Amino acid sequence: MKRWLLWMTVGASLLTGGGSVVHAMHHAAAGAPGHPHSVAPVKTFAEQLQAYDHDMGTEPVDARTHRVWHAIPGLAGWRLDVPASERATKASTDGRTHLVWNMVPPRVRLSMLPADPIYRGPNVEKSVALMVNVSWGEEYVPAMLKALRDANVKATFFLDGKWVKAHPQLVKAITADGHAIGSHGTGHPDFRQLSAGALARQLDETNETIRQATGKAPQLIAPPGGSYDNRLVNMAHERGMYTILWTTDTVDWRRPPADVIVDRVKHGLTPGALVLMHPTAPTVQALPQILKLIAASGFHTKTVEDVVAERPAFHPPTVLSPVPTF
């Protein structure tokens, strides 16, 4: 976590064109004036790059099964390609250091774990994923999309198959804005009360409905009301899908005041949290505040697709100043 905070600080300064952080790092490495015994040897450019890798690179985190949280996806790490960074920097004409990073997957991937539901992402990254379960509330979807668009945040919309057929233009709008889409079944039944055949149809027919509407079959299924059993988990797994629940529930379907929804998110804002919402009037009022809260608290956002794919929410800086010495 300390290493993550360091390269996030460095990256934030340097990607905006500032060189003060790296200058300070180099000044510290060279020793303070008046203390000749603290002067360090001058590093070669390759050694400088190796130091950047040490300070800003991250180790991958393995997926694991937790007795409470069930399947917890892993998280890819970042390693600096030193030879490629040297070549990129020498080939550049802007006089800046160019860093080439490789994403390193976990040794144990989520796909290697036994079938199990997912309630959260890994807690080693300061990120959250917003979920919106949609079986009704279409009148509030455009305002939610605008709030997300204004904040440049991508969420994951779990869509009811019946709703998809009734509101194709809203489905297109969600897709056009780049949000992830998962299945919420069709008709909002209690999955635990369905026969095996009916449950299989919920998966297959809803997937086909969403595929026809978006061009892509969903990889995620959020059971209505969070009602599921092992039959669903196993059937989804057989189809290459993941069963998604939540970490933090806004309970906005009860239409509490907007400040109550914001307060629930605030108290549930933890690294790796999946935050559940629905399209309601108070959610529309609360969402801009929630997005500001997330950013002000230093959290990044990602989709649930990112979580199960074990993709990091952010990338180490790719350009640094000052001018390197070869």
C-alpha cells in the first residue's frame, strides 16, 4: 500500500507536467548540501529505471476463497520493462523519460477457483465498483447516466431481460456510454424457488436477449433480491459466468432520503467494495454526491467486469521528467 501511495503521488505530479517530485527524489538521492559523506553514486539510466520499477511497480495478488466473502478475485500487478523503457526514451523527442509497463497476472486466477459467488473485489487496491440493478425505474436511468458521464465513471448495469425488450433505446444509451452490462434474470423471480430447468432458462434466455440488444452476451449474473443457491452458482460457472452479490447495499429501493443513501455509501466505502444501487428518484439525487465522495476519499472506480478480470483500476505513470542522462 505504501508503494502504491508513492507512485500515485509521483504519477499525479508528473503526468500533469510537473517535475518537482522526481527532482526532489533525485536531490535526496544525491545528498543534502553541506553533507558530502551522504552523496550517493550517480546512477546509470538503467539503474534509475530499476528504481522506478521498485518504487512504482506492484506485485500481483492471487485470487482466493474466503469463508465469509466466498470467491475474492485476484489483482494483476505492474512491472517495468527496463529495456523497452530505455528504447522508448531514446527514441522520443520530448526530452522526457518514457516508461513501458507490463501487466503481470496473478499466479492463482479467479477462473482457477471452485464455483462460488463474488461479494467483493480484493482489498489491496483503493477502488470500488458501482452496480445498478435494473428491472424498473427507467425514468431515472437517463439522469443516472448523465451523473456518471459528468464524473467520467463507468458502472455495471445488471439488466432484466423483460426490461431490455421494453426499453431498447435505454439499453443502447447505457452501452454507448461504455458501461458494463450483466444479467439480472427476467421478470425478477426468486431464483431459489425455480426448478432446475426454469433456472437454466433464466440464464440462457436472458443472456440471449442481452446479446441481441448489445452484441455481447453477459459474463455476470446478479440474482434478483440477492436470492440464490448453489444451483445458480454452478450453472453460471458452467456457462463461464460469475454470480455477483454486493458488499455495500444502499437499500435505495425503499426510497430513503438522498442523504441516507450517501451516508450508507460513506460507511461502506472500503477498498474492493461492490456498491449496489437501483434507479430511483433519491438515487438520482444522491449519485452526484456519491461520485464526489468517492473521488474526494481517494478511491478509483472500476466495473465489475474489471473486478472479475482482475484488472487494476489505474496505471503507473508512463512519462516522467526531468530529462534522463544516458
